Amino acid sequence: EAGVAQSPRYKIIEKRQSVAFWCNPISGHATLYWYQQILGQGPKLLIQFQNNGVVDDSQLPKDRFSAERLKGVDSTLKIQPAKLEDSAVYLCASSLFPGETQYFGPGTRLLVL
Amino acid sequence: GESVGLHLPTLSVQEGDNSIINCAYSNSASDYFIWYKQESGKGPQFIIDIRSNMDKRQGQRVTVLLNKTVKHLSLQIAATQPGDSAVYFCAESQGQGAQKLVFGQGTRLTINP
């Protein structure tokens, strides 16, 4: 069974630029999560989708971050404009149903200069 | 809550010895706990979980112990191998299974040959 796929794996941008990350969850997984992991810390949940609907985006900085999962499968996370403090690894995870074990992708490492 | 920063707690053990990684959680209402392993450049990988109605659960070479009285969780790894070198995170959740996970800071486990 293929795992969670993410791209790109690395991205370097300058502050105030925009960037987008892509995630393809495990086939059949209805629930999709985006996390931000700052160096030396544990992952922090940004947003949770159930199919194509948002379940929880309480920790998403909505002035600059947006995410969508239009067809209930793939998802994109966008940052516009990026700030220096956005430098982190952005992890996507999926689970079969809400409350089931989350499986993580390899992450996208973002460096904002 | 956990302290933040670049300096993860570290644990060094000899290959073949048993490892014990500790985690203090913050929310007394948490009822689901999970351990993840994160190798360099990879996403977190599920190891084992436990619900609050249990105080011990065993997997292959791993055991999780839960002490709700002092809000303490531990992960024991038997006969530690070089492939066990990684950062280990505990995470907690309240009332929603593996949703709304709150991750701790993590502990870096290093195996000495």
C-alpha cells in the first residue's frame, strides 16, 4: 500500500513570496491533516479535512495560510506572503476515519530567506 | 506544557540495552496517547498507542506505560538496535481518538555501538 505522498520535498523562497505544497493521502483515507513542524519541536496541527470539508482550522493563520481539498482526495496548502518564521517542515497525514491512526508523509521542508 | 527550542532532550544507550523514553503530558482530560518515531528527513511513524482505561500495552519490542496519577507516559524499547536511533514524540488527545493530537517536544535517542 502506498503511503502519503508530498511534494515538493524542499523549497527555498524569499520572504513575501508565495508557496504551495501538495499532498496525496493514502487511498481511501477520508481524513487529511496538515501540520507545521518547527525545528526542534513536535508537529502542530494546522488544519483537518473530512473528505472535502474543513473540520478544524483553529490553528491556521488565515491571514496568510490557506488550504483546500476540493475533490476530497488531494490537498494543497498555500502560504502567501511567506514570513521568516514560516520556515519549517510541513507534514501531511491521513487516516481512514476521524479518530483512527494518522499516517504521515515525508514532509516538505520550507526555508524562507 | 513543554518547553520549546532547538535543544531536544537526548538519551544515549548502548546497542542491546533497553531504552526508556519519558513524557509528561499536560491535560488531565486526555484519554488517548500515542508514540511516534521520526527519523531524520522523514515523517513521524506510528509505534504504539494506549487509551486511558489501560496502564500498559505491549507491542513488538516496545511497551508503553501510562500513569494517569502523575500524568506520565513512557516508552520502553527492548534490546535497542541501531535502527532505533530517531526522535521519539508522545502525543495526547482528548475524547476524539487520534484526532486533535497535541505533540510533545520529543526525545532524541542515540544508539552507541
